[in-house]
Amino acid sequence: MGKKRLGELLVETGLLTEENLTRALTEQRSRRGKLGEVIVALGMATEDEIAQTLSVQLGIPFIDLTQTPVEPEAIELITEKVARKHLILPISIDQKDLHIAMADPLSFEAFEDVRFASGYTIKPAIATRTNILWGIEQHYHLGSSLDNIVRDIADERLVEVVLEKREGDSKESEDLRKKSEAAPIIRMVNLIVSEAVEKGASDIHVEPTKADLKIRNRVDGLLRKSLELPKWVQGAVISRIKIMAKMDIAEKRLPQDGRIGVRVGAKTFDLRVSTMPTTYGEKVVIRILDSANAQIPLEAMGLSAGELQQLEGLIRRPQGILLVTGPTGSGKTTTLYGILNRIKSVEQNITTIEDPVEYEIEGVNQVAIQEKIGMTFASTLRSMLRQDPDIIMLGEMRDLETVTIAMQAALTGHFVLSTIHTNSCTATITRLRNLGAASYLLASTINCIMAQRLVRVICMKCRVEYDPPEGDLAKIGFKPKKGKGDFTFYRGEGCSTCEGTGYKDRIGLYEILPFTQPIRDLVVSDASETLLRQQAIASGMVTLARGALDKVRAGVTTLQELFRVVETEEDFGTMCPECHGVLGAGFVMCPTCGHSLMSTCGSCQKTVSPEWKFCPYCRHDFVKPAPGRSFA
């Protein structure tokens, strides 16, 4: 590569003529500068044209440093003096390779100096001279560069984030920590974390894109845009997070997991960090675990007075299984912690088996599983039964072995709490059967299944009445009638308190299915989900849909939240057009007021609507009968 000359390549590609090259070489001898700079100064070609021509001719990638993440670890390998002398910028380290940007990829001297200084094999890319000088200013003077960004997006009220030192920190870890702890990098990551904590976020998403680095926070269950940082800071920010989480900063091809203990203001948080290689760099997701969430009382979770009373009786039973079900992020673990806080006492030995331990609870023995060494839910539970437990909380029932051991524990006098991923209470029974659990064991060991969801609460600062679109009303079967003004819909207009979303905080929806004797009999007989659900509703179970509509009626949440959380129309049913009572799927009559929702033709006995004037099947004219009776 070093034997080729820049001028010859530019002539070969047609960017310069022989005459232009001769003139540029003559001018170079008088100016004593680099040929590329002389060609640009004479207006024969632009920097971009020269760089892109060399890229094509030499097969070396052309890059824009303003859109390229640069790793601080790479910068530290080459001094600023060497970088300026050869117009190069270290970009990243990949095992034994050092990737660098060069203004002159034909310079053999630059290759040798950088190889000798770093000890790495050099992998070049091409950038313009101006671009490289800009990069040197940004990355060799990262303090002032990042300070400008921080000043643009933050103020002096930035909360301090203190990294907690943990036992086992090695000298090597300390050295790596010092390398990443240039004040501006600390301030940048502190800004990301402190803003997320201030907004009450549960997760931080650090997402590399083609043009920038996006920061999004999950607040009240949905992601919100927080910051957009320049692409070139990506390497510094992600390296800082990985070192804080004790991850391998040189490994960028595989997912990694880690944790960080931090103090934000006066509060302590545990951050669970996960990295994943993507097209434009490593994406980082940080789960924020606030120990205060483990202390939320059951009364504050959204349970109605009746549901709370019912649950109180179920969690005081000496043995059996209580399952909490729902999708990821529906608050299942928080509910289990709330139950443990309610029932813990000095007389009982309570043990949890979790993956990982999310919150510490005083007076409870908590164990984190470690599947890498064979410490699974099942094996840990089997060992736990020799620890004389009274109450066991399992983080999740994932397989038949775990389910079987849990049922055996329930049969031998233990109270077991756990979670499972299903959509409803009755679907949980089908799920357990599919795992291989015997129906008779399910019937004899399960005390209760509780399904739950989280819906956003309307912001009380900007809550107003409104009329929902007819389409939304039609989905729930709502038909406004004169004189029926008992149902008022609310929404949040958006204000500074809720950041314009119309919502502030979340509340739970619950569906509690106690295993009464009729339910146990149906489970033993392998009854279908439909029969189980019908029996549960007839026994007084309040479905998720009804709970959601009750909260809509009370002005706590909106129809949009109901549609977002309850998956199908079959799930949330409809409303009675007469009394606005909540109807279940398949109802043909309102159980509250007796209004007929479906009738049969007296002539052909086919199902017809009560509002039809004649039968569309046999043309029979209808005389509207009393509610619930067939048309004559």
C-alpha cells in the first residue's frame, strides 16, 4: 500500500488530469505541504471527493466521524501528538485489531508508528482531514466536548449519582474504572440515570441508531423519548455503563448482563444492565429497581374493598398454592412482595427463590438462582424443602419439574406463592395441564389464581369530561339513551405534571379465582376453559374486563387504556344498553336488569336481534314480546 502514490491514483480514477497533477506537484514543492491539501487549496477537488475516490480505489471504507462512535479505550492507545502528526484517529478495538480513521491511507510511516505505539494490528478507514481534526478535538479533549453537550441538555440541579463500591473489586477493575471516570463521562451517565429516576422510570433504553444515540425511558409502562445524543459520544457512554456494571468492555459481539448499585440523592437503587449487539452498536437496557416498591401495601395496588377482603382470607391459609398470572411488566412480583409483607411474622420461616432477587425484604430469606452452575428453580426448591420453610415464594413456574415439586410442597403443608405467564385465571389451568401437571393435583393443591394487569391512571391535575368516539363506544356495546346520564367518561388533557400524556402513575386490575368446590370438581373432570370461566363468573368472579370498566366508570382510567390492556372484545365483553351493566362474552340477557340481548324467531327458531322488525330468514313479522321471551 505504501508504494502507491496519491497523485497517480487520482489520475487513474479521472478525478485529476495529468496537467492538474503536474501543477499540484509544482505547487507542493513550493509550499512544502501534503499533496492532498495542495489539491484542495487549488480547487481541483474537494476533501470528500479525494477521500471517497481513495476509498473506492483502495477498497478501504469511508467514514464520517460525526456519525461514528469512538471508544475511549482506543483513544488511550495513541497520543494526541501522534494522532495530529499523521492525521489519524483511533476508533475501536476488536480483539487484536485497532480500527483507525486516516486522512492518508497511503502513509507507510503512519501505519508503522501507530502499530508500534499500540501493539495492535491496524485496520484503516478513510476520513477527510477536516473531519479527523474535528475528531481529535472532540475525543482528545472529551471533557470540554461533553461539558458543552451536558450544558445544553441539563442544568445545575443535576442530581449526583454515586457508584457504590462492592466487595471483590479487583485492582484491574479499579484501573478500568479510572479510565472511564473522566468527569464529563460521569456527568453524562449521571444525567441519563438521574432523569430516569426523577421521572419514575422502570427502564432506561440506550439505543444506537444510524445517526445518533437515543435515550428512552419506560414510564407508566410505555416508552418516552428522553435524550438524543450525538453519535460520536456513543462509545464513551456505553463503555462507561459497561465498566460500571463489571462487564467485559472488549466483548461487543455477545449479549452481557451486569448490575450496578447506585445512590441517587438520598435513595439507593439497584440497576440491572443488559447489552445486546445491534446493527449500529450495542444497545443497553437498564432496569431500575427501587426497594421502595417492595413496601407497597396491598391497599395501594388497586384492589377493591371486596377483592382485598377476599385476598386477605386466601393468603392466611396454612397450605396450598397461590398463583399470580399476567404478561411481563404487569406487576406480578410487586403483588407477591405485597403479600409477603402482609403475612410475614417472627413465627414463620419465609423463603423466596428468585431470578434475580429484585428487592430485599427484612425478615425474609431470599435466594437467587444461578442456572450456570445448575442452581435452577427446581433444584433450589428441592433443597429449600429441607430448610423447614412455612411459606415459599417461587419467582416463576417455568417447567413441569418446578410445578411438580411446588405441588408436593403444598400437599405436605407448605404455602407456596408463585407467578406464571398466562392471559387469564382459567388459561392458567390449561397452561399447567400442557406442562404435564395432573388435573387432580391441580384441584387439590391450588387455593387461588389471580390474574392482573396495570393500567395508567388519568392525571388528576388535567382530568376533564369528554365524549369518546362512537367507534370506541361501539366496542363496548355502549348505546347512550335519553335520561341515562349516569355514565361519564374522563381523560387527561395533558399538563406539566403528566408531561403532556394525560396519565400519571398506574393502578392494578385484578381477576381473582378462588378454588371453590365447584371449580375443583370441574378441574378434576378436565373441563374446558369456557366451562371453568362460566362457573367462575357465576360464582362471583369479577373479570379483568369488568374491573377495567368499573375503573373507567369511576373516572380512574380511560377506554383507550382498557383497549390497550384487555386484548380482545371477547375479553372485555360489552355493556347493557339499558342499565350500562357489564356483560360477559356470550351473554344473551343482562343478569342485572333482564334486558334481552338476543332472541329467537317464533316461526323458524333462528337467533335474531331484539331490534329487528321481521325475521331475515323466513320474513316473519315480529310483535315485540316481553324481555327474555321468543318472538311470536
